[in-house]
Amino acid sequence: MMMNLASIKELNTRIPKPVDPLQFRGSFQLKMDTDEPYAEDHWQWVKIGDEVIFRVVAPCTRCIFPNINVNTAIRDPDGEPLNTLKK
């Protein structure tokens, strides 16, 4: 899974307790030249360097893991950040 750090930054403006990008357990955290949140939702492929191309095969389905704090292993009692992301 790839995620744009601008998306996490924007999400944190809409939820009561900010989340760490690690809560999403993404394989790649992308810091873009532009801060366009959720741009990754529309990508067909991503090229890294001259030889590596990742093709998007399916959108990320939302599991419960983002609601579990990576440092404390405590699940958010309000269902965040997934409840906000569903909106």
C-alpha cells in the first residue's frame, strides 16, 4: 500500500486525535512536491526512478488497523480515523 503523507496531514485536521502515518501500515509513505491530499486515490501507476513501476490493481479496502494506535495497541473507542475516512 502506498499513501501520500499530505493525505494523513489533511485527515488529522478533521479528527479529534491526530494519527501517525504508521497506523495505516503502508509499505510506502510518499512525500510529494505538492501537498495535494488524496491524490493517490486517482493514480493508475507510480514510477520510482528509471526502472520501478507500480501499477494500481485495486483500491485499498479499509480494515480496522488504522483505528489501533501503533505505540499503545489501543483501539480508538470512537472508531477513528476510519469513521471520518468513510465520509
